[in-house]
Amino acid sequence: MTRVARIALALLLAAAPATAQQVSVDTGRLAGRTLDGGVQAYMGVPFAAPPVRELRWKAPQPAAQWPGVRDATQAAPMCLQSGRGRTMNHYFGNEAVSEDCLYLNIWTPPGAPPPGGWPVVVWIYGGAFSVGSTSMANYSGANLAKKGVVQVNIAYRVGPLGFLAHPELTREGGGHSGNYGLMDQIAGLQWVQRNIAAFGGNPGSVTISGQSAGSMSVGTLQMSPLAKGLFHRVVGMSGSPMRPRGAVPLPEAEAQGVALQKALGTNGIEAMRDLPGDRVLAGAAGVPRDALVADGHVLTGDAKATYAAGAQSKVPVLIGFTNDEAFASLGQVKTKAQFQAAVRARFGKQADAVLDSYAPKTEADLYRSLNDLQRDMSIGQQVMGWATAQANAGSPAYVWQFARRQPYASGIRFADHDAATAGAYHTGDVPYWFQTLDSLNMFRTTRVWTAADRALADQMSDMLVRFARGDAPAANWPQFDPAKPQLMWLDLESRAMDWPKAALVARLNPKPAPRVSATRRARD
């Protein structure tokens, strides 16, 4: 070997990540890498065959065996979707995209596992069922692993490639179509059951967790007969199966699929499979389409009816929302008088009760009053419905409300986010749960984190780990009781408290607003 070659080899070895212990799974051997603190990371692990060519719009198929040792030090591409610009709030660098995307990432604690194995936390990303990635820096499992859980981030198909029903697909599928992204999640959970013990995880102690569309997903998996027995606890952040419009009937979803076919100028599913994925994605942009389908297979009924019948997986849940998120709007309301008029238009006979509880006392109170009402008539009521269904079924529920406004850097600007008015925004809690605050400063300083923020992140990640171990998330955290609804207020000074305006939240009944399909809602 020449001197130049020796130097080049030395530089290559110095730059390479430390190799983690090799692990055998049912499709072959893996070699990951060792991170700071001794956490072992295995990235880009296939749990299903690439859903491409004839497997586009098919249920996930088994992954192929591989010879030798597979390199598991690099994340796989995220499922086909639009990208994020560098000035967006949640920008964590450019990721490759591909239809070949059914991979998962695993982080394991340092040292030997306890008898029976470490508890497992499975993460399912949000993104309105249209975007999302297992490998965004704010979803890293390294810090939870340091606290003694195995974290697994599961990819699933999004947008029209993950959620499309069509009459031809229904015939191919034996009477059902759609929900391919949900089937990917279930296939990932089945992989966990078969393989997680090899990583020191306990397949009998699996917590599924998700945020926004990921939270809707875990609540939906709790309803699905195909997911029974695959998990033992649920964490839902800012999303609920108890939405006014949940899974749509199969005939309606099929009609939406036919509309997309026509928009693409094709004559059927095989012709749609011939199109490049980005063409399908672009063609779907102007075609309203719901994500979840009551297909009689993955989803066999309405959420409220399923929970009322006790047909869901009866497992403990840890669920909640942020203080300033809302999925309902009273329209352009800029004065107290406009607030009152909007409430009377939307609530009818309920308007007096709503105004008694929410009307601003001064113009300065308008923002807080408006946001509280819009939050409570959407995500607040939906989370309460989920918690109440849990309690009625005899299953524990622990509820939280996250109120910390992040400490933004002076003068910071985002393309999709107003730091001046965002408050405790949708997704703003996630880097606290995962203790990944610094991920938001990867490329520029957007937040000036305080010691109190870091203490809150440490506290909240501890709560998540405690729950994953089978305990209450905190010693002073009350279990939800519909007769006396309480929640944990998560802020720099967290405390258990009565649910604000709980009696009214439980029965808020506005007239329906114009529907926005799941594929057209703002991304997380």
C-alpha cells in the first residue's frame, strides 16, 4: 500500500462512525453505529418490500433476505412528498425522497438490557398524512434511549401513494382499498414484535406514539382489528380519532380515487402505476381526497361507535394538545363585536353559554379568547372525547395541555410561521418530549433555550419514559375521570389542575364549518 493510500485509508477510518454491535433480524444481519453516550443506532432497516411498480397501492409485502451484513448507519429516503425550504420553521436539512421508503430507525440504550428487555417506544410521524419523515432531527430517539427505552421510528407511505381508494383497487384487494399507509404502520409493528428482542427490547411492552396525523394514526390503530396485540400503551399528541369527519365510507373514497385518475388523464390503475410518482403527487394537489377509509378491513367502523362498543384495544393512553393550536376557525374576528357575532352564527342556542365562558372582557383579551375557543371546539373536544371513551371502557387515560411558548431568537423570521403570534403552537411540544431542543438550531439560531426549557424537556421526556414502563407519567398526574376532568398543565411550572371549562368543552356543538380534506390541511 502506498503512503498516499495509507493516509486516505486512515482519514476514511477516522471519519467513519463507530460501528455498533451486529444484530440478527429475520431478514439478515445488521451493523449500526455507536452514538455519544453509548446509544446504539440502526438506521434504514427494511421492514417491508419496496412498494414500487406492481406493488404501488398494494398492502406491504415481506422484505427480502440479504446476504452478509447490511450497513445500517444511514437513514433511508423519506416517502415521496414535497420538500421543505430552508426558511421554514421545522427545517432539519434536505432529505432524499423515494417511493422505496419502508424502513425504520432504531435507537437502543447503552449497556445490557434488564431482565425481560427494555420497554419500546414506537414513533409514527405527523404531517397531515401528506408529508413526514422518520429521520427529522426533532424525532431522534437518542435521548429517550439514554433514559432506558428502545425507540423505533416507522416510515409509512403518505399522500396519494399511501392513501388512495379506487374501484379497481377494491377488486384487487378482495373488497377493500385505501389505508396503505396504515397498513405500513401495522407491518412495522409486526416487525417490532418479531425482531425487537434482538435489540434488547421487550415485545410485550410496546408503546405506540405519534403527533398530529401520527396521533390520529395511533388512535386509529387502537380501533383496528389488524393491530390488536401489537402494542400495550398509546401516546397521542395533538390528534384524535374522535374527529367530526373520521374515516370516510369506501364508496366515497373510491369516487375520490376516480377523480384523481381523471385528473391524471389515465384510463385506470395500471396506467396510474405507469406514471412516475412525482406526476401522481402533482396531479393530486388540486383533487380533494380524504386519507382514512372505512374499508371494512383495516377500519371496520366509526371511532365513536367502535369505542362505545368496547371493540378497541383497551390499553392506557397518554394524550393531549398544545395551548395555541386549533383546527377550527370562527373566521375573520378582529373585535369583540365580531367575536360575539361569529359565536352566535356558529353556536345558535348554545351561543349564550359559549359567550359566558369565552367572551373577551377587553379588546386586549381577544386573541386569547378566540384561540381558546377555536382550540376547544376542535382538538380540545376531540381529546376529551377520546379520554372519556377510555374511561367508559375502564382503560386509564392521562391528559395534558402544553403551554410553553418557545423562546425565539430576536428578529427571527420563518416562511411558514409567525414567531410573534404562534404561542404554544402545534408541534411545539415535540422537542420537549424527545429532549431534542437543539434540533431547531441546526442551521441558524432560531431559539435561545433557557435552563428552564431544558429542565422542562428533561421532565417531559421522563414522563414519557415512565409511562412506557407501565407507570403513571408522574406521581401527581391524575387519571382522567369524566365526572371531574383534570389534566396536567405542562409549562415551566407544571401542575395538575381541573380541565379549564371542561363542562362546556364536553358539549360544544358548533354548526359544521366548510370541510377541508385531510390532504389540504396545513402541514405540521
